[in-house]
Amino acid sequence: MEWLAIPALLLGAGAGYVVRLWLARYRTDTTESRAKALLEEAKREAAVIRKEAGIQAKAEVLHAREEFDKSMESRRREMAELEERFAQREVNLDRKVAMLDKKEHALDEKTEELSKQRETLDTLREEAERLVAEEREKLQQVAGMTQEQARQTLLERMEKDVRADAGAMIRRRIEEAKETAEREAKNIVTFAIQRYAAGHTGELMTNTVALPDEEMKGRIIGREGRNIRALEAATGINLLIDDTPEAVVISGFDPIRREVARLALERLIADGRIHPGRIEEVVEKVRQELDETIRTTGEEAVFSLGLQSVNPELVRMLGRLRFRYSYSQNVLQHSLEVANLMSGMAAELELDTTLARRIGLFHDIGKALDHEVEGGHAIIGADLLKRHGEAQVLLNAVAAHHEEVGSESLYATLCAAADAISGARLGARSESTTAYFKRIEKLEEIANSFEGIEKSYAIQAGREVRVMVQPDKVDDNEAAVLARNISKKVETELQYPGQIRVIVIRETRSVEYAK
């Protein structure tokens, strides 16, 4: 049986090989057929893609052509409009050229006519000169005067007539000016002044502190003067203790230091403990409190005028002005007054009232530093404001309100006017009696320096001068000229606040007695 098993195995192996060979050949045929089918399908898809791409390309070409046609049509329209405008301009230029030709022709005709008239005038002038020469010879023969004598007589007569005409003309012009510009100016200034009024206080370079008794003077001086030296060293102020009963005088140029010394001394007197350590402690505390007072005062000034965006350093400088006086006028109150006056005048002139108030408030801010920095307070103030970013128009107005620089805007003029009004109001400032009498004497001296003056009087605290003229030497027209000449000389030679009114009085009296 074993020999039968071997052929069976061989037969099975051959059958298996044949089956595998057939399967392999079947699979190969199937793969080739699938590959052919895929290739045909890919060819069909490629053809569809090529067809779609061609259609899309044609559509894009058509779209591009339409866009190009639209662009060309727009360009054609623009070119047509340009050609039409150029044609219209050409027509207008032709018209202008024709008009210029006509005007040139007319001008030539007028030039020719003027030349003829000039020739005629030359002929007439020569004839007139000849006739004048003949008449002059005849007049000299009749009058018995030479040409120079006649000219001198004629000039004197003409001078007298011209002076009379000039006086009458000056009076007419002054009256016309008063009816227009002066009326408006007075209305503006008067309205601004009426809207604001401020109190006045006296200028102080010293402060007086009352003492409860004479014994307190010894305690302030201290043993070997150590207390008074400590107080002077801490405050930088001189204390004058003399025979004045129950009073100590505090003297110093810096108003802030003077105020610190006054407050510190009052607290030391009230407390009773006076020694160097306590003095330094109280002075330092008063100085801190005064710094806060200065800041608060500056903020109140800014707030009262409704101003915004003011630098804190400028606020502090404004607060320092509370303790500064100029000719007895408190500088901070003066600054507030100028701000309100400028606001009123700016409103009448339709200017920026907020800017006007800002300029008025800052115009004297340099006085907070003028004892520390060299120079005039107007320039010092302008430099300080420039460092803190204020506008150029404000800087110029502050620097120019005393005419140290030129005015660049109407605000500078308003600032100078408001400053003069605030300082010149009755009672606003005080001056020494000597300076007052010198100004009065100089005013009368200027008035008496003219010819034809009988006497003159300065009245109303030097704000008006009345001049009496000799009626036989000065007529009405010459009186008007005289008033103007006196006012001009006063403006040139005299320094004064506000304005001075010059009144020339000519009076003629005829007296007879009935017997």
C-alpha cells in the first residue's frame, strides 16, 4: 500500500500546481482588464477636464474682453470731456485775446490823446507863466514892493489862514473821532470796569505782631539773644524790637518768609514755650501749612475764573502772589481783576473770553519770582509760562504788557489796557507824596511852557489840567491846536497812570459902567 501512496501524492502536487497556475493567470488577466478600464476612465476624465478648462478659459477671455471694452469706453468718455473742456478754454482764450486787443487799442488811443493834451497844457503853462510874469511886474510897479517882499507878506497871510484852518480842521476831526472810535472804546472799557470791582489794601514791607506785655520781648530775645537769632536764622527775616510798646516789627523783602515769621511768632507767643528747638519746630510746621495755603489759594483763583489744565507749578506760583503787593495793590487780586476786565472787553470785541481770562490771570506771574531771578517780571513770567507749555499768543501778551517786546495780537493790547485800568483806578494804588507833587508841578510846568498861556491849574489829583489863555493872543482855532500840543508834550515828557485831560479855556469879558 505504500507504493500506491507515492503516486497519489505526486498526482495531488501536480493538480495543485496546475490550479495555482490557473489562478495566477486569472488574476493577471483580471488586473490587466482593470488597469485598462482605469486607463480608459482616466482618459475620459482628462478629456472632460480639458473640455471644462477650455470652456472656463473662453469665459475668462470673454470677461477680460468685456472689462477691457468698459475701460476703453470710460477712457473714450474722459478723452471726449477733456477735448470739450480744451475746446471751451480755447474759445475763452480767444475771447480774452480779442478783449485785450480792444483794450490795447483803446489804450493806444488814450495815450495819443493824453500826449496831445500834454502838449496843449505845456503851451498853456508857458502862456500862463508869461502872463504871471507880466502881472508880477505890474504889481511890483503898483505896490512898490519887490517880489521877495510880496512873497513874505503873502506867506505870513497864508500862514495865519492855514493856522486858522488847521485849528478848525483839528476841532472837526476830534469831534468826529469822539463820535465814533472814542464812544465805542469808552463803552467797552466802561462796561468792563462796571462788571468788576475789587477791594484795596495797603502795601506792606513789614508786619507788626502785637505782644501781650513787655515781658514777652525779653522772652523772644532769649538769653544772650539766642531765641531771636534762632528765629531769624530759621525764617530769613529780621525782627526789630525797639521802644514801641507791646509790639515786634517783622521786616523782610520776601513776603512768604515774612508771613512764615509772623505766623510762627504768633504761635510761639500763644504757646509760651520759646527756645531754639521749639522755634525750629514751629517754623517748619508753619512753612508746611503755608505751602498748603498757597496751593489752595492758587486753585481757588483758577477755579473762580473757570480755567482748565493749569500746571500745578503755575497754580503754586499764583498762590504766592497772594502775599505780594505792588504799589499797595495785592498782586493776586490785581491779576484776578485784570482777568475779569480782559474777559469783559474780549466779549465786547467777540474774542475768546477764556483765553483772555487766562492771560489776565498769568500776566503778573513773574512777580512771584522777580526777587529770585534777574530781569523784568513780564519777561520772567513769559519764560516761566513757556516752560510749562502755554500758547504763544499768551506768552506774547504776558511779555508785551509793559511794552518790553512787540505786540503780536489784540490780546496783548487788551492785557496792557486792563493792567493800566486796574492800576489807575482811584484807590487801587498809592504812591509817595513827593512823587505825586513832582508830577503835579511838572504837569503845570509843561502847560505854562507854551506862548499865550495866562495860568494853568492841575486838578483832580493830576488827572486834569485846565489852561487859561490870553484871549487877545490865542483865538478859538489856535486854542484847539494848543490843547493838542500840550497833550502831546505831556505824553512825551511825563509818566503817569491812566490818562490826563487837557482843557484850554479862552474867555473874553467886556465891562462897561453905567453912570
